[in-house]
Amino acid sequence: MNRFLICGASAFAAAISATACAESVGGLERKDRRALETIDGVASHYGSVDVGDGARLRTIITIPEDAEAPLHPLLFTQWVSCGSIEIRPNGRPNVLRALAQASGLALIRVERSSDGDSVGPACDELDYDTEVDHYVAAFTELLQDERVDASKVFVFGSSLGSTTAPLVAMALQDAGYDIAGVAVQGGGAETYLERMITFDRFYLERRPDDVDPSAIHDEMNNRIRFHYEYLINDRHPDDIAKDSAAMAAVRADVRGLGETNQYGRPFAWHQQAAKRNFLAAWAAIDAPVLVIYNAFDQFEAQYGADVIVNTVNRLRPGTATLVVRPNIGHSDDRFETIEQAYADEGGETTWREKADILTAWYRELK
């Protein structure tokens, strides 16, 4: 039996998947006896990979049911927040479901440590460097799967996955794989310090009822000092807060900054991300690039997307494409105003439109 396949789920097998595969699937116990994911026209093959540091990660390879030969892989790197990336039977439709059905590629996902069925250190304690190492180790093993034709490898990063995607692609390229294309949405290639400063800029600008525009200048200078100490000098936010009343005020008001983590990930995760040279990775990847920027993104500025596209096109003219989607927020919802987007009020989902953009691009490159 193939080491990656103990159970496969398809629409046909849905009726038996919850019972036959509830106890052990692909070398890992099934948590909470959940039914396996089912996607019309697609078989989801569950497995697991030992990444060598005590973590064993759930893997899912989705293959169209009518596939007659191994398919080129599409490796997915995900957003910052912890949580399973299985496609739930009654969950909100998303771009992963559409890519599994329409891309013509073998969509490969890896659940992070402790997420989904994965075992190992808690995801909310996992640092950035370890997360990247896990991706590289898992994908390297999965590219040997008999269902996969690894002669061309595609990578897609979503949100914070837009920072891990080029690092993973560069590592695989260095290992001898032909990277056929890298697509990202929700992040750019500015430094992580710049990225987090932009987060705060948007936080101050896009709440017109709460922020006096004349106060933004001094407030941003304080926040820049805070983030430099936090991200570059690796100081704990509580220690920075002791420096002055201004730093204490910033510490109390940075979006997503909790007592022990930011956006659900430990401070070390963000501090390690700040040491990574994303632009160097993009410069090194010898492959076509697609960058999708949602113009009403609540976190990212278009500058970061422009950095990727402009740099790649200077080095390899005509190989990078930027798609700007008007009125669309970070999570692919459409809004009437940028303030509504920031407050996440009344959005209309557009995930299918993004899937169509990605699918058309992959088909051109296959």
C-alpha cells in the first residue's frame, strides 16, 4: 500500500468515509471522528509526513477523478492564523475547492503542526523558521508520490503564505526541482518591518470616526520605534512598553498584539519573519510569477506587490504579472468603500473570480 494513501475520499465514497476511515487515515488518527472532505469530481488522498522534529503532519493530495496519468503539483502555503485547511462538507466555498476541481493540477496541502490531524508542537507556539522548514520537508517527500509528476512544480501562497511561498519555491529549486510558476495573493516583498508598519498606518487611516488625522504623524513615528524594537531588536513588547508612556500606549493598541502572541502566532514567529529576505527569494526563482492584489486589502499596500513584479520583470522581462482587483478586500470580499472593507461590513464573496484568474494562469503554463 502506498505510504501516503490509506483512505481516499470522493463524492462516491462519502457515504463510507466517516466510518471506514474514522480511526486511522494515512498514518494519523482522525481527530473528532470527522468525515473526510468530499469535493465533486475530485478524490482527496490523505497521508502524513514525519518532518523529523517530533511533528507528523497531515497531508492531502487532491486529484481529479478522471485523471489518467500523474499530474503536476500545486503546493499551497497558507495564511498566518492556525486552523485546518481541510475543505469542510458544509463549509464556506473557497478558492482551494475551485483549484482542486478546475486547475488540472494535483493540489497538495500540508496541515501545520497540531492543526487538523497533525501532531506535534501547538501551531500557536510554532515559529516562522520551523514552519518554513516543515513545508520544505513535507513537500519534498510528497513530490515523490506516484500520483504526482514533479517535472513541473507550481506554488501558491495566500495571505502570509505569500511570504513563505517564495522561500519554499527557492528551497525546492535549489534541490533541483523545476519551479514552473509561483502565484501569491495577500502579501508582497517589502520587508516584514515595512509590512507591519503599513498595518498600523491602515489602522489609523481607515477608522475616520476614531482617529484624528492630525495625530497620525506623531503616532506613526511612535509605532515605527515600537516595531523596530519588537521586530528587529527582538524585544518583548512588554519590555518595550517600559521604555516610555508613548511606547506603553502603542503596546496597548497595536492590532492583533496579545499578551503572548500577535495574530495567534508567537512573537518569535514575527521576529523571525522580519529577518527573512523575501525579495532575494523572488529574485532567485527562475519561473513565471503572478501577483494578485486586492485594492481594498485591509492589511497590505500595493507597494509590496509592485516590489515583486517590478523586481522580477527587471531581472527576467515579461515573466511577472500583476492583477489588481478593484473594491476587493484581503479575504476576497467585495465592498463599496475602503472603510467598509476595513470594518468587514457587508462584503460579497468573490472567491470564484480569484480561482478563475489562477486557473487560467496555470493552464497557460502547463
